Amino acid sequence: MAKADLPKLFRTLAKYGPVVAPVRVGENVVFREVTSLEEVELEYTRSLTPPKKLFLGPQEEILKFDGEKYEEVFEDGKAVLFGVHACDINGLLKLDEIYLDSPQDEYYARRRENVMIVGMSCVPDERCFCTSTGSSYAYGGFDLFLHDIGREYVVRVRTERGYEFTKDGYFKRMEEKDFLAFKKAEEKKVRSIKRKVDLAGIGDLIDVTPKSLWEELTAKCLACGSCNLVCPTCQCYDVLDVLELDIRSGSRIRRWDSCMLKRHALVAGGGNFRPTVVERTANRLSCKVGGEIRCVGCGRCTVYCPAKIDLVEMLERIRVGA
Amino acid sequence: MNELIPKPVKILKVKDQTPIEKLFTLGVKLGQKPGQFIEMSIAGVGEAPVSICSSPTRGNVEVCVRRVGRVTNALHRLGAGARVGVRGPYGNGFPLEKMRGSEVVLVAGGIGMAPVRAVLQYLLDKKKEYGEIKLLYGIRDYSMMLFKDEILKLMNSKACTVYLSYEKEDEVCKRLRKEYPERVCQGVVTKLFEMVKLNPEAHAVVCGPPVMFWFVFKEMRNRGFPIERLYMTLERRMKCGIGKCKHCVVGVGSMMKYVCKDGPVFSGVEALTMRGMKYVR
């Protein structure tokens, strides 16, 4: 598909539902609703918050209650998530493993069903390390994926829903030269990702890391939870009830939670199973790379850390043990 | 089906247990496995995980709740007839099928008696399928003993051998020690192992505060009890109960588990391999 035809695709996509796409806001790129392709940042490195927020809202009402009668709250709505990078699509696939696992989370599942995803090739920088986490390429988890090969896009179709949008005349069958161009563009992208981290066995190394090294690694940490807020695979949520003035009706709300905050492992009675930033960091790293790799190498936690703590450097020091 | 919607359930009966614990009988049968828990809601206050302290063989669900946080304090203010929200049961429960045919040693400390009671009731009701039942129960003093009538009655029966340890002596404890000198002593629950002959073919169920668990674990291992036949429960603030919100995660490194989904019952081997347990205070 010629790049010049992208506005046509955008217009047909917009018929499916409101389009949420990367938009430049000051120094950052954020996902928000757009009405025209001109607003969209087509070439960007990483958005501030991951597109996860469309499926698992930063704060959302899940139930309404009146006394002990509970009713589900769910706003049904179709949308198109446009311009998502491979790392973030892989992040969603990792969230799927949690939220679609039985019993599935209905809110997440329905949004995953309603939201159409159009992937887009990325512009890596020196903080990206997705080739080390196996997430530099999206095999699934999208409807359409646009690969920039110069003057054209190679469009991969993954779903019947996506296929419906490729029936217009401006989509051409791929030829040999397109395959070559696709291969070249992918190679170039992979080669440009210079940052590497060896994650084999890192879980057990995290486990045997002495307290003295943990203290050194976390000395700068503010325990602010920014790393959790920007992570595409952070799944934790907190639940709270908000009462109306009649003190019998109200809503149950859930919102993103952060394992770096002191109260995350607090239990009733005041016991805290992860009282210091040392236990909390060990927990966060274990969660991300300890067993299954749940990190997608997007580099956000490093880029947006106010204390400039670098995840990859931390993992390298854990491997060396000093 | 949306798993996060609580069902309204009536409280049928409330019975004081100790100055800080009450037993609630709920108007619902859940067919739970002993060791499982429910999420209890009080609209406007919140939701909290509570372990079920009754066996499915006894009908309605009972929970024994210590007044310790926001939800449990609100619950303590409710009486019979009030409604609460209930979700569940959740968690794996004790592997009672595996224990069939063998002797079962139940070790409980403090509020740990609540889930142990569910197992005890189950075993008593299916007496023919299991071997001898021993209950080792550690309390602070008589005022803090849960299910007083039931325990005292059992001390007098042949259905189960009850061993009791208390930390602070009072009139009732003193009388019990005189009455059953070979089964009652002053001290922590591990002291009872001096009075019990441990059968390595038995299965053990251990519930109590984390610190008690580790002492019991060490004591039993030192006495040659195979830890793979030992089961314990962990408690965390399970907010969702279904393995999503990740507040209850335990373990560090490559062995992370959800207490709500993989637990709350873990075998001694699982507990040992979850190295993160070293952080438990």
C-alpha cells in the first residue's frame, strides 16, 4: 500500500469507531483520540504511557451498588487503536495471559474484543532492548500491522476484521521486491537496537543477590512508582469504594496500583511483607524477568525514572553480583 | 460471567469468640474445599479476603473474623439479618483426597484455627476415610481460644486427640493442664511436639502467623517428618481473588506464586522453594 493512501485507510478505519493514536504533546508522545491523520505522530520512539490504558483504565468504575446490591458498570464502545509498536502489542499479549486467563476479567476481555489494533513499525533509540526480550516483532495481537518500507507500507493482516479494511483498490498484492524491502527494513530496525541484556537465569541471580548490592542499586530510588505507571505489562490494581451522600449507594472503583509503593504488600493489622524499597525492587524485577519474561524491552521505566535508575544496568550488575 | 460482582448474602447468626473475633454464619452454601476463602464486601467500605472456617459437609458457610482492618471492623458492627456481598470460593484448598487413608496432624496457632476448623470438621464427618486425627492448638490464653465449646468437647472425646498449649496461664488453662497433663502444657505450640509421637506416614496441616509456621516447620523437619506431607496456608491481601491484581504475590526470582490462585495452601516443598519467603517477617 502506498504511503500516500494512508489517509484513505485512516478514513475507513474511523468508520469502525473513534481512533486513538500517538500524538505529540510537548516532549512526549501520548495515545489519545484523534479526528484526522494530521494529528498522528507516525514516526515516534515510545509513548509516555502504554496503550494498555485503553483496556485497563488508570481508574475505572467497575460496579455500582445500592446497599448490598451490586451492578456491573461497563461502557460498551468500539475503537481503533492506531500506530502501536511491536513492543506494546507484545505487552498486551502478556496482559492477555493474565486478564484472559480463567476466570477472565470481563472488562478487559470486552475491550480487547471491541478495540481494533493497527500496528506500526517503530523508530528505536538507544534505550530500546526489545530484541533481548523477544518482543521486537509482533506475530499476533493485532488486526493490521503497517511496516514502513520507504514509499510504501507492507501490511500484515491477522484477523478477519482487519481483512475487511484491505478490500479497497489501493491495497496491492506483494511482489518479490516488496518482500526484499520488508526484509531489509526489518533487518535495519533490528540492527539499530544496540542495547542488549542477557536474561537467562536472571531470576535465580535476583534471588541470591546480597542485601548490600540491593541497597546500592536502590539507594537512589524514590519508591514513586513511575516505572509501574509507564510499564506496558504492569497488571496490579487497587480497589476502593466511593460512597454517595446518601451513604448507601456508590461505586466500586479500581485503579492502577504500583508494587513500588509502600502500601502494596500491606495487610490488615499493619504487617508489611515488602517494607523497604529493597524487597519491593526485588519483587518488581522478579515479576518482570524472574521467571517468564514479562518485560518487553520498551525502555520506558528507564527513560521516565525521575531518579535515573536504569533497568538494564541494574540487571547487568545483578548478573555480575557487584 | 463477571467474577467481580458480589452476591448479596444474609448473615444468619453472629457469635462472639474472643474479645476481637466473631463467628458469622452466612446464608449461603458454596460447596467449598476446606482451606478456600471468600471475598466479603461491605458496600461503601470495601472488600476483604476471609478464609472459610466451616466444612462443606456442615452446610452454610461460616467465617471467623478478627476485627483488624476497615472491612472487618465494619463487619463486626453487623448483626444477624444484615447483608454482605460474597464472591468465591477462591484458592486451591487442602488436598484432602491425597490425605485419604492416612493419619492427619492439624497444627493451629491463634486465628489459624479458623481454616483448620474447616479441615477438622471435614475429617470428623468422613471419619471412616481417614486415619487418626490429632489437633495441636496454640493459644495465648483461654480468652483468646476460638470455638471454645467445640474444642473442650473434643478434648473429652475419642474422635480426635487434642493437644493444647497456652502462653499465659489462667484458671481454665490451669484446670485443663491438671485434667490432661499429657496433652496440655504452657508454652508455644512447638512445645506440644514433645508430647506427640509424629508418624512419618501422616499428613500435616499447619495454619498460623508466619513466624509460627517457620518454627513448626523446623521442629517437624528436625523430628523427621517429611515436609512434602506438610501443608500450610499463607495469607495476604488478596484484592481480586482470581490472580489479576497481584497484591498477594509471594516468592522472589523464578518462583513467584499468587496466594489467591496457586495457594493459599502450599506444601512444605513449595514453601521452601519460594525463596522470597526469607523476607517474611
